[in-house]
Amino acid sequence: MYNLVMKDVRLAVPPFFFLFPLLFGALMLIPGWIYFVVPLYFCWITIPNVFNQFKAQNDLMFTSVMPVAKRDMVKARVTLVVGFELLHIVIAAIFGSISMSLYPNVTYYFFPPNMGFWGLNFVMFAIFNLIFIPMFYKTAYKFGWALLAAVTAAMLFAGITQWIGIQSPVVNEIFYGTGAQQVRLQAFILISGIVIFSAFSVIANRLAVKRFLQVEV
């Protein structure tokens, strides 16, 4: 499995791609910005470029002649995607913490980068994975429609949750509050988001394996 993941990294992930989490994460330093945009750059830029590299390198044909099972091929690709998502979130969260320290008195109209916000980002990536990965493995080659559907769903989730956060006094108090009760709720949302992200990624992997087994390579 490790060798398959490293094959994917070397084949489709140029070294400068690992700078993307730092470049995008630095946008968290903009005070009071729409921070949902930062992780969405992963969906808009990183994923299309990585999967385009796989397509250009004819990775499907190359990997199919290797002595590996189809389920392991899928698992390696899902591991790569999930790994990049975690890298983007962790680095963005670090910059977010720095931003909150630098601007303690800023007024947030959009979600502040606290624990609850990152919980929502885990859910957003969970939705993205559940749609993109199984749809892609209908062919394991064409990714355009799968990417469009997944990005649309992720953006809708981000937009709707942010709108609710602004319009609903209850939700607003949870995500914008700084009291002990609000912090506990934000921590709960973060943990719940991680659980949902993990569960959806596992489900996406299983659905993708089921579909890929029917693909003639």
C-alpha cells in the first residue's frame, strides 16, 4: 500500500504542489475574510491538477499492469486525497490560530477560524469525497463531471452553513461566541466533523471499489 501511495505521489504530485497548503493557508491571515474559500482552493486547484496529471501520465494503464489488486489501487488514491485534505486543514488551522492571535478585536461577519469552523470544513470535505471518489471510479479515468458535482455540493454546503450562521441567532451564538459553553460546543462540532469525515471517506472508498471492480481496464 505504501508503495502505491508513493507511486501516486511521484507520478502526479509535483513538489511545488506541497506548497499549495502553505500558500492557501496564508490567506487565513486576512482578518475577517471568508475563510471557507481557503479549503475550497483544494477542490478548485489541487484536485483537478492532480487528477489531470494521472490522466496525462496514463496512470490507469500503468497501474493495471502492476501485480496489485484493484481495491488497493482505490485505497491508495483515497489515501492520497484524504492526506492532502488533512494537510490543507491542519496548515490552514495553524494560520487561523495565528490570525486570531494577531487580530483579537476584529469583528467577524463570516465564521471565525475556531474549532467549530474547522469541524464544518471536515464535513465539507466529507461531502466532497462521498461524491467525487465513487463518481470518478465509474470509469477511473474521466473526472470532470465527478469534480463538478463534488465541488458544487461542497460550495453549497459552505454557502448554506455560512448563511445560517449569519441569519440564525442560535447558530450565530455557537460559532461566534467565546464563552466556555460556546467553546465546548465548538469542540463537539470539531469532533463530530472528524467522525463524519472519517466515516464518509471509508464509505466513499467502499463504493469506489465496488464500481472499479466493474471497470474493464
